[in-house]
Amino acid sequence: MLSIPSDIWQDMIEHARALDPHECCGILAGTDDHVTMQYRITNILARMHDEADLAHFDQAKLSDLKNLTPEERADVAFQMDAQEMSLAQKDIRQKGMTLKAFYHSHTFSPARPSLTDVTIAMEFENYRERLNIPEPYHVIISLEDKERPVIRAYRIQESQATEIPVQRRSLPV
Amino acid sequence: MITVRIPTPLRPMTEGKSEVEGKGTTIGELIDQLNAAHPGFKDRVCDERGEIRRFINVYLNEEDIRFLTGKDTPVKDGDEVSIVPAIAGGTHG
Ligand SMILES: [Zn+2]
């Protein structure tokens, strides 16, 4: 279970809307099941003009991306800025919190991890334990219906995505 | 020797190996030496200005070298260096 306070829930939707049609991405942190902090991370795809920067993507996705302009690539994919991701991880550690989830938006498809999402999440699994990072959930914000954004969370293990319950927590008055 | 962990996307540069051994007194030297052993390696890790690419983090043991002294970070025998791409994803396929 992942419990997200309503202000962060709302900010993730605003983040997705602000970047639409580009995908947005970020990190959620907290303790136990409770998210208490959010970090917006830059999706750097729109500014990556060098094909070597796309090395992360699998062959199928890569041939897709190569046919697009950098701006168009950010509509169908995201790449977190590594430095911002690392700074967020450091801040989370210093505050005694735990990285709970990575989030990103799908601006015109459902809130389900794509094959590329799963492949890259599994790649992260390969070194996560060695770097002392707890298993993250993967949260997706779908703007497929612009009026009704959908947020879902998943566990990605052994190349399988399993939905986990996600709760919008009201803030104490 | 220094053990360097290679992420899947960069393994075409290292004949498919997930770990290679390297030498050097700094991260920068280590990258140059790996490039000599695996031509093209540096170009995949560093941009045209020689900086680590924006989608990659390089860890010395458990610390990001950006929080140490970047490419000047000293390395010694027995150290482990991990090249770690930041999280990414795609909508279709
Ligand atoms: Zn996705």
C-alpha cells in the first residue's frame, strides 16, 4: 500500500499537466507506507540531442525514438536528470527518509507501465541493493482523459508489474 | 585493480561483460584507461565536453562521485565503481 497526502497527489497532477504533452517524472519519499515528500525531476529527453544519450532505451524503443525530434521524444518517454535524481536521493537519506516511489506521467495512454518502463525498472533492480536503495514502487499519472487524471502504483519484479493499492490521504485539519 | 560495473545499455562496449577491471588513480584516468581497452567506451559515458552524461550517475562504492570531486575523485585498488543510468521509461512498446 502507498498512502499519498492530497497535496502531493494534487501536485503530481499539476506537474503532469504543466509538462503535457511531455512526460513528467519525479520521486516520492517517506517512511513506511506514507509518502511525505515529493521531488520533481527534470525529464531531460527534450534537451538530449546526442543519440548516445538514448543508450538507456531498448532496441525497439530506440528505433522509435530515433525517428522523433527531441521535443517529440519527451512526449512518449522520459529520462530523469541523473544529477537531480542523485541529489534527491541524498536529501532523502539526510532526512532519514526512504525513497518510496518513482513517478512519471503518460499523457495520452493509460496508467500502466509500458514494456520499456518494466525493462528499465528491472535494470535499476540490478544495482539497487548494492547501492543500498530500498525497492521503489512505480507510480504513473495518466492524462489520457484530461479531465479525469488517474494515478496508479505498481511493484515491478521479475519483469512483471503488479498493481498495488494507492490511497489519497487527507491532510490533518 | 578497480572493479567497474557496467549497465546493460553500455555492455555492447565491453563485449557484453557486466563487470570489467580497470586501473587509474582517479575516476577520469580510469575512464581513459577503459576507453583504451574498450574503444568508444568514453564516448558513451562522457559528452563532448568530457563531462559524465546527463543520464548517468557514477558511484564510487556507495557514493555518487558528484558529491566527491567528480572525475578527479581518487580511486584505489579494491574500489568498486558503478555506472548507473537514472530511471527512464517510455509510453509505447
Ligand atoms: Zn511509462
